[in-house]
Amino acid sequence: MLTPLEIEALRISLQVSGTALLIILVPGILMAWLLARHEFVGKSLLDGVVHLPLVLPPVVVGYLLLVVMGRRGAVGGWFYDHLGLSLPFTWQGAALAGGVMAFPLLVRAVRLSLEAVDPRLEAAARTLGASRLRVFFTITLPLAVPGLVTGAVLAFARALSEFGATITFASNIPGETRTLPLALYSLIQTPGMEDAAARLCVISVVVAMVSLVASEWLARRTRRRMAGRDRGTP
Amino acid sequence: MLELCIKHRQGDFDVDVDITTPGSGVTALFGHSGSGKTTLLRMLAGLDCPDQGRIALNGRTFVDIGQKIFVPPHQRRLGVVFQEARLFPHYRVRSNLTYARRITHGEAFDRVVDLLGIEALLERMPGALSGGEARRVAIGRALLAEPDMLLMDEPLTGLDGARKQELLDYIVRLTREIDLPILFVSHDPEELMAIAEQLVVLDRGHVMASDRLETLLSRGDMSPWLGGFEASSLLQGQVLSHDHHYHASRVALADGQYLTLPLLSQPEASPLRVRIRRRDVAIALSHHSDSSFRNQLEAVITTLTPGAPGTLEVTLSLGGQSLQSRIALEAAEALELVPGMTVVALIRSVSLAG
């Protein structure tokens, strides 16, 4: 049904987006918690920096990644010298690019749901002998799960559709960094491949629809579970 | 001993208190909304930090701004019952009860569950509880944290009459059966009459009075703040016997005299507290066997103070407890009442406090 080329693009896309989500999940939750529950100097600046990938042209983000994470970059150089790890032009690099682009969406969704957690419940937990850390893991985080699920799906979908930052930082290497959008772009550039391009377009739409429906289903499920608990409240 | 010595400014609201109360029994913080009682409770619990001052309970210092001491709330070992139950919605009642990880099962657990009547609720989710049930669970959750003191912030607010009385009964039972100092914050005189031993009256962040409840009730100058208490006396007693034929119970007072009340549900020998309104006490010079007054107590007049125009406030002493009476000035003169005189208090009606 699918051609080997399509399967490969799909596999790379899922692998890159999944890894992107894994990379940003914990930092994203921590960042959201920091922004939702703490006041500190430079908070607005940090908030702005977190949101930058949302408003910058993706090519700029890709370029900045090359500068910082490239073999001669400030961080990338250290990675290469000490770990022998080179990110540009690899699928891990594509995952990093997708993760950076998806980061603000994850932080926004998680932050909103953390802010919706009643601080009075956290105070009650504190009086019951729970440290801040225990309160976070037993009260705050579980109550923020619906937002966390939405944010994770949103971030995954964003990484899946990543194009500009990926092609700039990780290039368009068949079998390595050629995700669905990049494969589609290559096909459009090639004369006589209109049909193959159309097929890839349909696949992209289907994958996007599946993740949206899955997100909606998960959100509804968690919401229903919460609502079920509220039944019988006077 | 609980010491609260606090100076704090919140917006244009000043709190300046210096309270020392016994670290046992039920101490009530009484005041209207905006009197600062919840602020004090939050500071004691460690949820807010005062600008200046010191907070200590039975020798353990929680806060001493001068010495830069601030013990975080989770290390204070204080059980807090909030106005809204604040149960964790994602845990079953049982997990809510054991959240503090101190008493999680066994005899002590069963005893608290039994005392609050929440056994049937253990496997439910908090969302499926009624308001009264949720608050009982919240009390249980605080008790199972094995606190050194239980703080209750208006735990009855927002419940309707019957539910309120039911929960109050549970709390009264608790104060009798569990030996734990309790700080009870309330603006409702009825609640305090039922359970308070020590009373701290707050007004706009300042302490108006702090003493035993009975003592404060007998002080005429407290009426502006204790107006809602509807001038009455509280007497401690013990159930002596029940008479099912007359549907009555006898309650013995400290000095051996007894009162007759409508049949009580408490078993014999259980201690209780009765309330007698000032205007329900008349004074006679001798026992009247030819009257319908069933309760006639011998007492000694301690003070006579003028009350509202034409009335006299009489304080009587019986076996170390005091009883207030409000009589007509004319009657007092006709009977030639003077302090030190032994009289008979004729009591029209007695009710159980709580």
C-alpha cells in the first residue's frame, strides 16, 4: 500500500517527533512550574525567550541552533569534544530542532493547567507534613494531567510538522533527516512526481488528523473522569 | 502553652496581638469577619509569615523573626481543618485520610474513622461526598496526621442547620474523647458555647479579651463583643440519672445540687455543659414547693450591678461556678438583695450547650 520511500519518511517523522517530545517533556514541565508558581527577577524575559520559537521564522531558529549546537558552537563543540556527538545533519539533530519549536506549546499548555490547580489544596497538603517536592508530585502534577496530555500531543504534532528549523539545522538527508514535510518538499521540487507528492500530502493529513483526534479523545477521557468525581457535590 | 506574639501589616489592616493560652483544651478565636482570626490561624500553621513576632507551642518555637526562625508548615505537626474541606479530588477518601503517612491502619485508624462515622465513605471519591461528609473526612485526615494541635477554621460555615448540628455533635464528641489541644476559629457564638473553654475575642486585629469562656460571659463590659452570646451562663455538670416516665434527666452540678432537663441521650455519668439564659433566672428568698419551677438552686450573691434602665444584673455563685440573673431593680429592692446573701435561683429553662 505504502511505498518504501513513504514508509521511511513516516518512520523518521514519528521517531524524530517522539524523541523531540521526550527531550522537552521534563524541562517543559519544570519551566511551566517555574512560570506558574514562582515570582522572580527576569520572569518576563524568561517567558519571552521561551515563546521566541513561536514567533521567530523557523529558519532563524535553525540558524541559531547551528551557531550554538554546531560542531564549533558553544554547546555543540563541547558535545563533540567530550561525547563525540555531532548533532547537525543527524536525525537526533532533527529531533532537537523539532523539540525547540514545540517547547513553547508544551510550556503554555502545562502552565495553564498548573495555574488551574487550587493552591489551597497544596497548602492543605503542606500542613499534612508533605514537603514542596512531595506536594508537587502527589497533588500539583496529577491534577495538571489533562493539560499535560493536551500539551504533549500538541508538541508532538508541532514537531511532526516542523520544516524550516529542521532543514536548516539537520538538512534534508534521505533515510536520516528526511521527515514527511521534507520528503514532500523534495517531491514537489522533482518534475514528474506530482502523484507521489499528492500521496504524501494525504499521508500527512491523515497523521495530523489521527494525532488531533487522539488528543481530543484523551482530553475528553480525563475530563470525564474528573467530572465523574464531581458528581454528587451539593 | 500557645504563645502568639505578632505584629503584621497587610494592606491597611493591622494585626497586633499578644496571646498566651493553655496548650490544652479548646481555645476559640472569636471575632467578626475581618477581625484577623483566620490570619492568625494561617500564621500559626505556617502558611503566612508575620512581619514581626514570635509563635511557639508547648516550648517549640515555630516563628521568631528576631532570631530568623521560620519552621516550614510541613514540619510543624499541626492538623488544620479548613473552612472548605480541601480534600484531594484525585484520591479516594481512604488515601486522603492516610496522606500524612502517620496513622494509616490499625486500631488508631479505626478509632478515628469510627469517631467521625466515615467508615462507609472510605472507598468513595471526594467529589461524591456531601458537604458535611467531606468536612468529617477533612477532620479525620488532620487527626490521622497525629498533630500536636488541631486548628479548625470555621469548620461549620456553609452547612445548613441540620448538617451543622450533626457536625458540631461530632466535634463536641471529639473534644471529649481525644486529648488534643484545639484552636477553633469562629464568628458563631452558638458553636463556641458548645465547645470553647478558653476564648480570645478579636476585633480589627487586636485582642479585646482573652480568658475562660465562663469568666468572659459573666463580665458585663464584654457585651459589645459578646452580644451574640445572648447573655447566658454555662454550668458544668454530669448526667446523674434518666427518668423515662417523666421524660427527664437529672444533671448533677459540682456542689451536689442538680438540674432537671428534658430527657438526654448521653449515658449516665457523662460530663456535659448546660446553658442558662440570664432572663430565665429569677430569684427567691426560699424554696418554692408550690410553684412550677422544677429547677431551684441555692446560690450566694456575689455581685449586683446595674444593667439596662430598671434592671439589675445579679451574679450568683454555686459551687465555684457562676450564674447570671437579670431581674427588675424594683424586685431587688423589695427582696433587699445584698452581696453575700444566700438565695434560691428559680430557673425557667435549661438547655444543653452543644
